Amino acid sequence: MIDATDPEVARLLKGAKRTPIGLPTEEHVNGQRISSLRFQVEPELTSQAVSGGSLAPMAMGIGKVVCTGGCTGKNCAAPTGCTATHGGCTRVECDAHCDGSCTIRTEYDPADAGVSDAGVSDAGAADSGIADAGASDAGASDAGASDAGPAAS
């Protein structure tokens, strides 16, 4: 089994609960069998260690396991096995005179893509309460002042 998962994705998914969404899909491309399975990612703990030793909440999200299997040799049939499961891939099986391989790649898309690992919004600058529309051009306020002169009684 060859693991082609990005190390950062593997770190983010460590200790997470994976619940399959639907059944594995399968396609054959250039003699290789490609099986994939989507799953929901749920943190088992409320937080996880991030680089630097601090703790941050782990995000829920959607993951996908993609298993690509192939058989090499003379006149090899399409492989069997190398089927995606929520925890990895099943073993690849080839004809007796062929060599098989199975590569796993796990993908992860956090549900809160606009939030950094530290839990702070990274979508833009914070509103500090200072007006940023420029100086007002409404002129001086005359509310309450009267130009009519003294009141007649």
C-alpha cells in the first residue's frame, strides 16, 4: 500500500471519527481501478494539538478516500480489491503472474474554510469601530438652532 495523502491532511484527520456517506464509487481508467468513498469528519475530541503546542477546535468537514489499484505484467486483467473504505483501502488482487499495487490518497475539506486553525477569522480585517468612509461632507449641523430670531409672545 502506497500512501499519497498530504501530511497536513493526515495530521488534521488524526483522531477524527469518519462516517461514510453513501457507497464507494468505482471506475476503470487505463487499466487501473479507481475506487472512492466520501465520509463526514467529526472530531472525537473538542480540540487537537496544532504546531507550536497550542490547542484549537477541530473542524467538521467532508473527506474522501481515493484508492487506485493496478496490475503490471503480461496480459494482466483489471485488478480486484483496492476498494475504498472509510479507514483506507482493501488489499489489491491480481492474476497469479502479475504484480499489484494500491495507492491511497485521502482528501479533507473542512466545513469552516474561512476560519484558521487557531479559531480566528481570516476572511478580512476586523472592524475596529473607526469610520473608513472618509470625512463627512454634510456640513455643520444646525439641529435645534433657529434662524427666525427671538420668539414672539
